Amino acid sequence: MKKLFVNSFKTNIGTVRTAAADKGLVLICLPGESRRYFNERIEQLFSGHQVQSGGEVNREAQRQIIDYLNGKRTRFDLPLDLRGTPFQKTALRRVARIPYGKVKTYGEIAAAIGRPRAARAVGSANARNNLPLVIPCHRVVATNGLGGYGGGLALKKRLLKMEGSL
């Protein structure tokens, strides 16, 4: 039976929950997303896995996320197990390349992956990002405003302000 390691930790923005499988980090739930939601996501994505606390990848993710939120880190260096359709994975890999302190529009990401008319699909891929913060979907904005964010617009604004891009 495959194992899935889970972790929950306090940060300066609230409780963050992570999950890691054999290949790497698979899920991050931000403050505002309940433990129940986290458990439901695990059940949806990893039914049949043996779930247990801890795991080296989760410990490293905790360290790096806390450092990032405290302004001590601008990049993440974690093994990731990215889930989704081929398009979603392509879009999210491109989002992962947006530098700290910079923003791109959904349209710019779509153009960068060779699908200039797919801005809405990029937004949809961002909405399904299981690894917020590490894959910085908060750095993707609409042409006429901030756009959405799974962690809520207040958190998106806080992260962009922390990075100096708002």
C-alpha cells in the first residue's frame, strides 16, 4: 500500500497543511481552508493510500514555507508531484517560473505556453493548483485587477505586498 504523509503547522498567516507522496509534495492547504477540506482533498486524490503524519518532504516544506512567509526565502526547492491534465501541468510549470516580486497576467502565461487564446484555461489551471505558495499562482493577475485566489483575495494581496509587487 502506498503511503501519504501529512503535516499541519502554524505560520504568520495561519495554519498550513501539506501532504507528500513518494515523488514529492502533492498538496498544500492554506489558512481559511479547513482540516475537513484538507481531509476531503486527500480522500479525493489519494483514496487507498495509507495516511500518516510526518515525512521528510513535509518537514522541508514546512521549513521553506515558514522562511518564505517570514521574508527569508524567495524560491522553493522541493520535490513536487504535480497532478492535473497535461495543459494544467504545463500552465502551472510556467507559473512556477514567475520570479519573486513579479506578476504576470493569465494572458501572458497563456502566450508563454503557446496558447495565446487560453487565458481562461490558465485561470482554471490556477484555480486547481494543489501547491499554492510553492507554485506561486498568487503572482498571476487579471488584466483589469487581481483576479481570484483560492486562499482569498486578502491573502493574495498580503503575499503580493510582502513580495513588493503590489
